[in-house]
Amino acid sequence: MKTFNKYYTITIISFFILFSGCIKDNITPPLTRDLNPVAEMLIYFEEQGDFVNSPQAPALIGADEVYANLSSYLVIDIRQPSVFTEGHIERSINIQPDSLFGYFENLNSGEYSKIILVSKNGQSSAYFTCLLRLAGFYNVYTMNFGLAYWNEFFADEWLNAIGDALNILSFTNDAKPKNDFTPLPEVTVGNPDAPIEERIKERVKKVFSEGFHDRLQYRATLWVSDDDYFVCYGISSLYYARLKGLGHNAAAIFYLSGPYFDFRTQRYLQTLPTAKNIIIYDENGQAGACIAAYLRVLGYSAQTLLFGGNQIIYYNRMKSEPDLIPFAFDYMKIKNYPYITGG
């Protein structure tokens, strides 16, 4: 059955080569070794359920569920040790991102029904959760809104981030066209003859080694240059406002999340440019971080905008449009669960 699935997937992709221009990298089925390495990864991801382009991404889990299952879930806090000692969830362990993948390789992850990554605001934990999922660790989750919903002690970054863009009155509802279809990025791996799972792990390790830094993997504030391809990723109400003129920054290009997921190969993945920085904002930064991680594994230069629409359209739309309200940070939803200090 596995062989049939692989042949079927390649055949479907070949259909799109001929009739829609997708995956334009000389794929010749069923000889998988003739595939562009990125195309091979894409086929594998889609065969495994295409987590990133599914309703499961970015694998959010609420503070309530974590609190109720502290005795059975493994909670990994990925903040710096000095910050961890100031306050953290009881029973959580502190693992730095540069050691995280190695920790998982040596962990019997099946011992835990769920493994939860925790950061202060949920942005970096969503990024690294997506990378681990791509590498095959399917029981990893990220705590929704990070520690900010656990206790108000951790909420300052979210509270300081929410607001509206200074130029919000110039926002538009006009749709900017997507880029033309382009070839996939070129990536190299140490052993091109290794099983696809090993080659993907190599790519994931490389992205892990690059960390999560301002102006590399993310942008802390909204600014767009001519070298950027500015993507609005989410539900349609994130892009099109009910009130004319308050939709989105004029530079933004819309890519739908569910139900079609425009970063699928059969949709518009290959409209992303390989020669520009791809800046992604979603509703609250967590799905955007997951998409940025995915695109970086595929060889794109992608960055997520921290806090997403919450730092662009918070008062004008995130708190008023019904479809966006669930994605808006809400001080009243902070649980004030207990935390401990020390190492």
C-alpha cells in the first residue's frame, strides 16, 4: 500500500505539472531519485498527513488541559535558564532550543501521551513544535498563548504587544495578486541517497541550529521593505474587513489557511519567491511561526511576525469581528495557575 500511495502522489503531482504549473522541478514519476530534494520532502509530508497544512497545526493545547494533566504530560520550558528560575510550571523541565532536538532523539517520547513545549508568549514554542512534528515527533504540542495564559506574572509581553498599526487608517480591502509560479528552492543534504526520513531530520536539525532570532526567523514589529514578500495567512476575515478601508496593509498578499490551505503543493506554495524574504503574519503569530518553520525546512527565507494581527488590528478588528475574537489575546482569560521559582 505504501508503494501505491507514493506512486499515486507523484502521479497527481505530475498532473499538476502538466495542467497547473505546480511543482515545476522536472519530476519524472515514479523515479523518486529524479525529484528535486524539496519536492521529495513535500511528497513525504503530504503522505504523512501534511500536518502544517491541516486543522491540527500548529498543535495548540490550552493551559486548562496542561494544568489538569501535569502528572502525565511532559512539559518542556524552552526559555533561558535565568528566566526559568524566576518562575515556571511545577514539574516542567528546562531545555534550550539548541539542545532540544538531541533531547528528543534520546527520549522515549511514547512514554508520554503528550509533550508540551512552553515559551513565554507561545511564538517560539509554536515554531519548534512544528519542526519536531516535521521530524516525526507527532505527540508534541505548544501551549496556546504560552505562559501568558498560565499566570499574569508572564503576560507582560503579550500586553505590551497588542494594539493597532500606526497606519491602520490607510488599510485596504483590495486584494493584491500572488506572485507568479516559480521553481522550488534548491537545498543540499549530506547524503542524497539516505532514506527521506533521515534527509528531513538533517534539514530540521539545520533549521534548529539557526535558532529563533529577530530579523532572521521572526520580526518583532511590522515593517516591510522592497526585499520582502509580505504574506497574510489565515481566515478570510483577517484580510477582508467588514468596514471598507480597514482590511490589511496594502503590501500584504493573502494566503488562506483552512479549509483549502494555500501552502499546499496543489494550491499556491510555488507562488512564494525564493529570492525574497517571506514575512508571514497570521491572527496571533502561532500559526505564522509554524508556517515559517515549515518554509525554512523547504529552503525558503521565511520569518513570522510576532503576535500576528494582534499587534496590527487588535482594537479595530481582533476584538470585534466574531471570527477573529478567539485569536485575540484576552486578559480576562488568564488562569492565574500556580507557578514555582528556583531551578
